[in-house]
Amino acid sequence: MARSLWFVAGAGAGVYVMSRARRAAESLTADGLRDRVNGLGVGVRLFRDEVAAGRAEKETELRERMGLVPHGVPELTTRQTARQTEGTDGHQ
């Protein structure tokens, strides 16, 4: 009984080691490395998008709390911009 237990344990360990070695060998091929780099790029883009969404959400929250105009609406205009929108440029 003990011999069969050790045989099964050894066979299971052998199968596990062979599958891990095959995965490691596949990850070091050109296709495997390309897949890892592409996966890293996707992860970076997802992280960047999450940070941008969080930043925009927090900015909107802060603007509402401070009573500022919504994001995307200009808060201040210069004199020259105001004159141009009125149709006069200050020269006659």
C-alpha cells in the first residue's frame, strides 16, 4: 500500500513539474513574449483609464463642493475674449 501511495505521489509530482516546465518554455518563445508584452500594455491602458476616470470624478465632486462651474465650462474670460464675443475689438 505504501509503495502505491509513493508511486502515485511521484507520478503526480512528475506531471505537475512537466506542465510547469512546458508553460515556462512556451512563455519564453517569441509568441509567448509578445503575448506578455501585449497583456502588460492592456493592463497599463486599463490603469491609465481608471486613474483618469477617478481624477475626473474627484474634480467634479470638488467643483460641486466649492460651488464652481462644471468641468469644461470656462470660468474666466479675458478682456480681449469678451470684446471679441461682443463684436468689438477696441479699435475704431
